[in-house]
Amino acid sequence: MPALRACLLVATTCLGLAGCSEQKMGQVAGSIVYSGDGAAAVELSGYRVSFLCFENQADGKQNRVTATGLVREDGTFTVNTYEIGDGAVLGTHQVAITPPITYEYDGGPIKIHIDPRYGSPKQSELTAVVDGDTEVVLEVQRAP
């Protein structure tokens, strides 16, 4: 009986590791534009884009997987989950866009260019479906 338990433990451990290493990913490239005129949101350079996906686990719990990236000077971005260049897990993602963190010695508070609701994935109403290599256009409203 102890030998059987040991075999089951090893098999379970291997299956758990296989699930993580076989996680399907897709490259994500995107851009952020302003609603109304479609202009590139170049003012968001340095903002963080976060893609949040919830995976169901065997025990019924959900595991949150987050991919993040920084907005470039031209309003474009790519996201990474575990390492640079790996993209995001396949699935439907809630999206948040947050301003950079600033400190007092950085020259004071940063001007917020978009509606603050975009800082919360639940309030932003932005979603993205990653179903392989994906190109995303996120349309946002300027700050009131």
C-alpha cells in the first residue's frame, strides 16, 4: 500500500507540473485609441496595461493569471505573463489601464489622461479575447 501511495503522489505531481508547462499562450500586441476620433493615445506612454484571466482549477477554485505590459510612446503595447515575450494565456481577459506610479521627487502628481474607471479591470468594461496570436485595439475615453 505505501508503494501505491508513492506512485500516486508522483503521478499527481507530474500531472500538476504538466498542466503548468502545457499552458497555451498567445502573443498579444495592441494599441490604445481614444473613442470618438480614433487618435492614438500617445499621452499614455508609461501607463501599464493588465490582462486578467481566471482559470478554473481541479479543486473548483479559480486561479488569476495576469499579463502586463507598458504603453509605448506611440500608444502601442505588448504583454507578458511569466517571462518577456511569452504573451498571455488563451481565454477572455478583463483589461485595466493604470498610470505609472510617481514619487514626490519625480516632479509631483501625474496628469490622468483617461477616465479613472480604466484603472479597475471590473469597472473598465474593457475585455480582450486571446485565441492565439492576437492584435487588440483598446478604445478609451479621455478624462472628464
